[in-house]
Amino acid sequence: MARMKYTGKTVLRMLTLFIAVSILSFLLLEASPVDPMTAYIGTDSTFSEEAKEEILRHWGLNEPPVKRFFKWAWNFVHGDWGESITYKKPVKTVIAERLKYSLALMFAAWSFSGILGYAMGILAAVRKGRLTDKLIKTFCLALQSAPTFWIGLLSLSLFAVHLGWFPIGLAAPMGKAAEEVTISDRIYHMILPAFTLSVLGIGKIALYTRQKFIEILNREFILYAKAKGESMGQIVMRHGIRNTLMPAVTVQFASFSELFGGIALAESVFSYPGIGSALTAAGLGGDVPLLLGIAVCSAAFVFAGNLTADILYLALEPRDGSFVH
Amino acid sequence: MGNKIVQEKENVPVLSVEELSVSFNMYQKGLRRENLEVLHKLSLSIHAGEILAVAGASGSGKSILAHAVLGILPGNASTRGRMLYKGQPLTEKEKRRLRGREIAFIPQSVDYLDPLMRVGRQVMGVRGTKERQRELFGKYGLEEGTEKKFPSMLSGGMARRVLIASALMEEASLIVADEPTPGLSKELAEETLQNFRELADAGCAVILITHDIDLAFRAADKIAVFYAGTIVEIAPAKDFRAGKEALRHPYSRAFLEALPQNEFRPLKGFQPYAGKLPKGCLFAERCSERSGMCMGEIPMRKVRGAEVRCVHAR
């Protein structure tokens, strides 16, 4: 019964979120100074007024906004997500193509920041107050305050331009046929954007893990473990990870929204053909169907992340004192 | 010749603590640092086969003594004085080597177990074996499923037996038990004391830290009376059972009088706060026998076969 109620509530929350996100995105685009027509044909076009009229009618832009929105919503619910003005392809196709790039990128950044951040947090807690701790703390705070696009530009100019270790952009080598592109090509092109994107999360997860583990280290059972002859390394392996890993993973899931916010910037800097750069293009081109499609998809993604965090949290922090395992 | 060495070895105390002082570095009001001494020139010794009860009021620093012996004091603590384990200096390095192996600690409660680790693995520790753990669980009447349980699923009595079993995982010569009986029923407390007796009879030296003097009477061979961070008297338990005339320190006598089964007469005043200790005898302020001599240095001295820290004791 309680589970039914929880599921019902969750579905309701998800639907209202989707509706709110699509209305808000639509309103913002309506209010934006970007004129899709100008963006499409350019400012110095020689198109006749009749031809322009024809294009507007084709896009449905001659109708009032409210009507247009409901038309879009009706079609969206029935599986027709519309045609992207920018890419001249169905929105669904564009998103599907680009989502796999972005998912790979986000997954890489997410796991990299999680693993590295967690390890740094544990190390800082163990060395609390000493030089290592201070360095890690400073590093994390610096990372957290640095804007993603700036880190992106910096790593681009250092690793790609000056050192030449990594490609400057794109998801595959230029001029290579799509069927010839190998997995290692893809990974090679993903390293810098993934690193840039992960920077966003490292600081947060490291500082959280540090705080949590320091808390644990002050608990009585750590004192007892010491009294039983466990070394610091053994304490970390036996009690530290056991008591901090799942809370850290939960926090990491809750950071999905920041990750999605980050890809728009990281992908633009590296011309990486994912959802993020499509989003930028859609915004600049007044491409309403594509932008709304991406908005709803990202809302779903962030919602899934937060839901996972919630469920993990409930499973791990039982209120009745009995642990479910 | 060989016999003499054995003889001497038997007479060497398992642990002897000489003039141990422990102080904490603390920040008071902003950046003013204060060195707070919580144990003052404390001395005691214990032999194999003995149970020594360290008894005193709550908050008098008894647990600090236990932590100092095990080397698990917090980082801001500093110690002075000397500790010998079986005649050898017990340095911090030695403590690290010995704790868990030869020196075992029995903590107060189930809070000292990792809430997320199954009990069996915790009792095994880092060096123990499954066989030994099963054997000990059998010995202490912990049923088969217990090792798979998490600490929160244990009853008070089970937790107590689990903690004792942990101490015996390896060959301990010295066991330090910190308040092992509060919260236990009378039967369980009796059973726990019985367990300690068996351990001592098997050749362990057991230090029993407790605020329950009644318990100390029944279980211990010797009782050390703890007051304001030091030991004021160490006497055979039979002296305590015999009544206050057999005791030497005025605080020990007052302690005895305050018991419900005796006169139930409380002692006026409070223990001095560690930061504001009087000069000389720490008990002088509350003592009826106070005189000018109490203001000087009060050494531990032998009186009627026991040790006492009082210039008036006869």
C-alpha cells in the first residue's frame, strides 16, 4: 500500500515536472530575441516576402503561441516530436543519435569524478589537518569555484594545443569514414571533454566523503578497532569504505542535474556532437521542437538520478535501527 | 639458578604504571590554549591471575587510564610517566604491536561495534580465525546465527558476551574492561563477573574499570580507589569487605559510607575540576582530617600492606 502510494506520487511528480519544463522552455523561447526565420536563412537573404510567408506557414509559425504549444504537446504525447529546423531531421532521430555520445561522456565523467573524488576524500580524512588534507581541500575548493567552460578552455589549450596529446575536438578523427571509426578513436576523443565535465563533480564528492569519513573516524567503534590492533589501512578497508561508500554513491546520483548542466558547456568547448551542443544550437537557432525535446529528455534524466538517490537513501538509512541487507 | 629466573618472572607484574600523568591540549575561548591535566601521577601494578578493580565516581577520568594503557588517546593528549609490560617499557610502538594480541580491551557497549559489519567478522578481527570465533561463541552460549547478525540486532547480554569473546580471540595476558556491567540485569552482571574470574584463573591480569564499588567488592582481588584523576588507595578487596576501619584513605572510607547498604551518607562537596586543582592533596577540601601537611606533595606510601596517598593514614 505504502509502495503503491509512493509510486503514484512519484509518477505524478514526474508528469507535473515534464509539463512545467516544457511550458517554461516554450515561454523562454517565445520571449527570446532570436527569430527562427533570420537564424535559418541569414540576415542578408534575398528571399521574397512570399517565400518567407511560405516557410512560416510550413513551420506553423503563423499561428498563435498557445495554439502552437498545444499542437506540439498533442503530437509529442502521440510520439511525433516534430522536425528539427537546425538539423532538418526528425527531433527523435537527432536526440537518439546524440544521446549516445552524451551518455558515454556523462557516464565516463560521472564514474571518473566519483572514483577519484571518493579516493581523495578518504585520503584527506585519514590525513586530516596535515599537508595532504590541506592540498586536497584547496584543490577541491578551486575546482568547485572554477567554471566548467574555463577548465575546458584551459585543458584544451594545454593538452591539445601546446602538448598535442589529445585532439582539439569532435567525437572522431576528422575525415575518417563513420564505419572506420574505432572504439579507441572514440575514447581518445572523449578523454578531455570527460575530464572537463568531471571536474564539476570531483570537489563535491571529495569534500562530502572527507566530512563523512571524519565523522566515522570519531565514532567509538573506530577507537575499538584501533584497540584491537587494526592499522589505519585496515580501518579504512574494514570500516571506512563500509560506512561511507553508499552515502557517497547516493550523493553522486543526486549530482546528475549538474552533470547535465555541464555537458552544454563542455560539449560546446570541444565541439563534441552530443545533446549539449545540440541544445546550444537549438537555442541559438530558435529551434523550438528540438529544444523542447531535449528539455523533456534532460528532465527525465535528472529525475531518474534524483529518484535513484532517494531510493538508495531510503534503503540505506533505515529509521527503525535495523539494517536491511 | 633456572628456578630463580622463573620465580622472578612470576613476580614481575604484567603491567605496572608509574607516576602516569595525562594532559589534553585544549583551546579555551578563542585561541588561548590550556593544558588540562586529567590524570596525575597515577601508579598501579597488576600481576597475572589478579583482578584489579579501578573504582571511582563517573567523570573522574577512569576511561582515560584505559585508553592510555592501550595507546588510543586522542591526538591532543600527552603523557608523562612510565609503563612497564612484563618488565619491559611499554612504549607507544609496543602498544601498537601488543594491543589486540596480548593486551585486550573490552569496551562499554555495543556502540563500540561497527553497525554495518556482521558480528562474526568483527569478533574475528584482522588476525583471528573462524574456528576460534565459533569456539568462543559456543563457550559463551551465543547461538549459531549470532555471527551473521548486525550489532543492532543483539540484546544487551549477547552484546556483552560478544565483546568478551572478542577479547579472547588471541592470547591475551592483560585485559582492560571499561565499565562492563552497567545496563545488565543482576544475573547477567554476575555471569560477566564469573567470566572475568575464569579469565584471571586462567592466568590473565584483568583491570576492571567501574563506578560500581559493590561489583568491585565481589569480583576483584584488589581495589584501586580513583579520585579526581589519581589513585588514592590500592588495597585488597577483603579490606573493603571488612568495613571502613580496615581502609586507610579518608575518601575510601567516605566512599564506603555513601553506599546504600552501609550508612548511605553522602559526602559533601564535589570533585575538583581538572583545570582548577588545589595544591597538595586533591581531597583536602572535603577531608575532615585536613591539616597543614596536606598542602605539600603527597606521595604514595605503604600502610598496613596496602598503598595509600595520604599523610595521615596509619
